[in-house]
Amino acid sequence: MKEREVEAKRLVGKKNVRGKVYEYEYFTLPLNLYLPKSMVEKFGTKYMLQVDEDSGTITIKPKSGQ
């Protein structure tokens, strides 16, 4: 099992719908994992990422919870 500390990136997206531009923000971790905004607001941006190669399981744990 591999374990490492990662930090969530804040990204801003733009979408053009019928001539009007909408902006939205979202958070991602390495390995292209999406992180809900509510989780970042609750726990912050630092997480522990555990990858179990045998079973193919990825576990994300907040750093503050350990």
C-alpha cells in the first residue's frame, strides 16, 4: 500500500451557455480525483491518499483527522 500527503488544487471553470458566461469552482487531487467543495470547507486542503494496488482501492483521509 502506498501512502502520501497531497494538497487539493482549486480550479475555476467557465462555461458559455446561450451567450452568457458562468464561472464555477471545484477542487481536485492528484490522480484526477474530484473533491467536493463541502469536504474542502469542512476539513481543509491537506489529505492523506492511500492507494492499495492489490485491491485497486483509493482512500482519501483528511490530514486534520489523524
